[in-house]
Amino acid sequence: MRGAERAQILRHFYPTRGFHYAVIAEHGGYLRKACSYLCASHVGTGVVQDPTFLDPMQHYEDLYREYFDLYCSTPIPAEGVESASEHAFVAAAQAPAHRMAMDNPQPATERAASQT
């Protein structure tokens, strides 16, 4: 994401901060999360040697990616106007399959088998 669209999204998430501060804050958050993920994956898969350790994390990432795509799929609306992405997100979150996936996480092998 670049240009005016990037500035608009950053303004949405950091409404009281300037563009440069928002970019620095977002990058700092990304670095902290990336380091946390690297440490957790090393401990879970390298030290503990649990092959299913990352399954719940990967499932969460898939659900969060879908949520964020829906949330940002339409331009940020004008003040006081609901966006189409809000309606899409609420509908998706209330769908039985999504609700069940969020309430009952399964290992990736079980998810793949249940989707076929």
C-alpha cells in the first residue's frame, strides 16, 4: 500500500499522530511482533520439538488476515457513514463456519480434512 491510500489508513489507525510518527510507530510494532514470533517458533519447534506448535498461530494468522482484508477492503468512509467493509466483517464474523473456527481451533491437518 502506497501513497494517499497508505496515508489514509495510517490516519485511521493513528488519528492524533502525524504521518511520520504513525509510520515509525507501526514499524516498531511490526518489529516487536516479528521478534516475538521468531522466539516463540524457535522455542516451540526447535527447543520443544513440537511439530504442531505453530498450527494455532497459523490458523489465527489466516483468520486475522481475512478480518483485516475485510476491514480495509473499502475506502475509509466519511465521518458518520458506515463502510461496506463493516457490514461484510459483521456478516462474516457471524457466519457459523467462522464462529465455529474461532471458538474451536483445530490443528491444520484436521482443518484440511474437514474442508474437503
